Amino acid sequence: MHMHRIVRLRLLPVVAVALAAATLLPAAGSAAVNGSKWTVAPPVPAPPEATNSVLEDVSVAAPDDVWAVGAWWSSAKHPLAAHWDGQAWAVVPPPELAQPTYLTGVDAVGPGDVWAVGSGESQPGGPVPDRAVLLHFDATAWQVAPAPAAAAGSATDLNDIDMRTSDDGWAVGHTVAAGLPSQPLILRWQAGKWSSSPVPVVDGAELTSVSARTADDAWAAGTQRDVAGAAAVLLHWDGVSWSRVSVSAPAGSVLDSVAVTSANDVWAGGTTCRLTCVPLVLHRAVTGWMAAAAAGGTEVTEVVPLSSTDVWTLGFSRAQIGAEADHVEHWDGRRFVVDTTGIGSAPSAGPQGEIASATPLAGAAGDPVSGALWAVGWTAAPERVPHAIYRN
């Protein structure tokens, strides 16, 4: 659960000019973990009329039960959802809604119980603002689930979803009322319906990731933006209310992902941008929140902990504007090490600095039982096409 929303054209700040190309090289000691390596999955089919298509998130129930969502577009955006059965992708078309729609988060509770979230985009000059989209797959087809009513004139967007059980889940994003700064938006699924959950006021905030361990232990992560720049936002649910948690993150920090495995084991990832952008990884252990040193890269779009000593960060490395490459690191309980096994070489920009190739990972997920890992995004050269890698 993640966010690197180039579908929404949320590019990194312009000040994040070229990182040294050395950041794309494996750190000392880089090696395959347990002898496995990453494999590039067959491409997800897109409609013939699509000029671009991307994957934004993935959910792994088992090695042969994987869902990925995103969008395809020509003149307008359309939702994209596909299922991997261990051999091939099958596109399972979501319903076309009144507004151009893209999907940004997915979570499968079981084979016939899958949820996806996203947003319907406002039309330029149109009367309808962005609207949160909630979809449910019941083993037969996708159906639209009603979202809580938004205040008149307000826009709502959803970025991520985590279904703890069939009867309890969370979705996060942001809401914007006319003339006011954005505020965190958190929805909860209980008793067969979605309802708004009261959250602290955080002007300029957008939540991009949510992770729930128990009914009284859930975390949401995102970013607050104002005239001073960007600041990391972490919220915690204790079973009664959401509260903001203070973390020591540098100014200019963005949080894309949060993942909780136990009461004293929580991870968050993103990036910190000043003159350049560097990965940001935060870890909450018994002693509290601390920064964990990444081995390289530019941005962590997803943290996937399979256990306390088996944690993966996935995202991208940027050599220069428009040249992004898959970047994966593994935590063995002591340090992060770059894992390049099976991942292609870094792309480069064209002679005039134009985009020649970009392969960022936008979302990732794992199955702790089997150890299967998947990461999805797109390849741009310059048209975008879906990109997925997996490791069983």
C-alpha cells in the first residue's frame, strides 16, 4: 500500500534534480535473499485504444491469487483491474463511472472478496468535483459501493485501503472544501457499509497509506504541504480515536507507505527532498520511532514486512529527471541491502534530457505464508505501459 501517483502527475519537486548515478548501483554485499530472484511478469493487457496504462497497487493473497489495479487512458482515464492466477493475467473490467476514474489501492480478503479504491476526476470547468470511488469484487464482477456523502462542493479522493477482515477495513485519502486546505480523510468498513471516521485537523494533509493490525491498532501515513514545504504525517488508531503521532523526520519529508506487524513493530517509507531527494525509512520498535538507513535509491513507495527480520522496501532510483529505475532493498534485522537480482539495468534520459525510459515501482505487497512478493508500476518510453515484478 503505497503512493507514487504519476497517474495524478504528482511528480517529485523540481528541486530534486539529478542524484548521482552511483545510487543506482548495488550496495556492498548486495545478493539474492535465500537464492531467489525477481522475475518480470508478463504485461497486463490494455484495451487497443489505450495510449497509456499504469498499475498503482497490488494485493497478494497467494502466489496464484494476485490482484493489481491502476488506470488506462486515451483522452480520459478509465479504471484498470487484473488478476494473476499463477500463469497469466486476466483483466476484470470495473464498471465505467460518470467521471474519468483511476484506481490507486486494492486489497483482497479472499478469492471472492476484493476491494479497490480510487477517485473520479473532475472535468475542467465542470460542476462535479473529484469523488472517492469504492469498488467490491464478489467473485463474479466489480460493483460500486456507496461512499459516505461529502459536504456540498467538497472534493474527496482515496489512495489506499486495508481490509483487516471481511467485516472491518479502512480506506484513506483526503478531502478539500472550496477555498480551504485539504484535510485527512479516513473511511471505515463496518456493519456492511462505509462511514467517515473523525480525524485530527491537519491543514494541507493527504493520507496515502493505511495498515491495520487489530481492531484497536491501525496506522495511516501521508504528507502535509504548505508554504513551508512538506512534512511527514502519521496517525494512529487506538480503538477509540485517531491521533497524530510525532516522528523525527527532516523538513521536506513525504510518507508514501506504512505497515504494522506488531504493537512494537511499525515501518513507514517515503522520501526527503531538499537539493536532492533521498529515501526515508522510519521504524517504530520498543524504544520508539527511529530512522533506518536505506542503502540507496530515491523514494520508498512501499514497505512490505514479512516478519520483523524480513522487511522489503520498494520504489525507485532516479539518475536524472525522467530516468527512473526499479529499486528494491531488504532488511535482515540489522541493515538494508540493495537487491538487484533479476531487475534490469537503470534507464537513462535522452540526449536533450527528454524522457527516454522510466520504470518506477508504485505499489507492492507480500504474502507472509508463502513469502511471495509482488511490485507494480509502469515503464515509460515515453508512453506508459504496466510493469510488474514478482519473487516467489
